[in-house]
Amino acid sequence: MAAGPAMKTARYKFRDTAVRLLDRWVLIAGGGRSAELFDPRTEAFETVAGDLGHDYSFASATLLSNGDVVILGGYDDAMRNSDGVWRFRP
């Protein structure tokens, strides 16, 4: 087993925000201020435009039937719970 490519942003506690999109890409939207997309064909990450406001840890992401992803919950670096909801549209 070998290490994969490096993400654009260091992340922590993001496992419930890694979501495979309908077009093969993988969205990673927690543990950092911005989201990233991973392309398994090229094994490369790219940063998604926008800012979550904090490095939300333990947030969750759900793929909707139309291909959008809803990201919610988690907590910030000061251990404050988030009441934010974000919608990613590919």
C-alpha cells in the first residue's frame, strides 16, 4: 500500500463529509474552511470556491437525489456546535 496524493488543505475529523458524487468525483467538505474535490481518474484534488467560515470537525454530508450535497453540523476549533447548513451544487 502506498500513500495517495496530498490534499490542498490539512484536515482533521472529516470522514463523514467524504461523499462520492454522481459524476465519479469525491467531495470532502469537513475539517477545513473550504471543500475539495478528488478526481479518482487523475488522483488529484482541487479546491472548491467558497468558505465554510470555520474548520468544522465531525460535520456530516448527504448526497441528494439531484446530485447536490447538504453539509451540516460539526463543531469549530473552540468546540462550539455549528448550526450552519451548506449546499454544494456540482
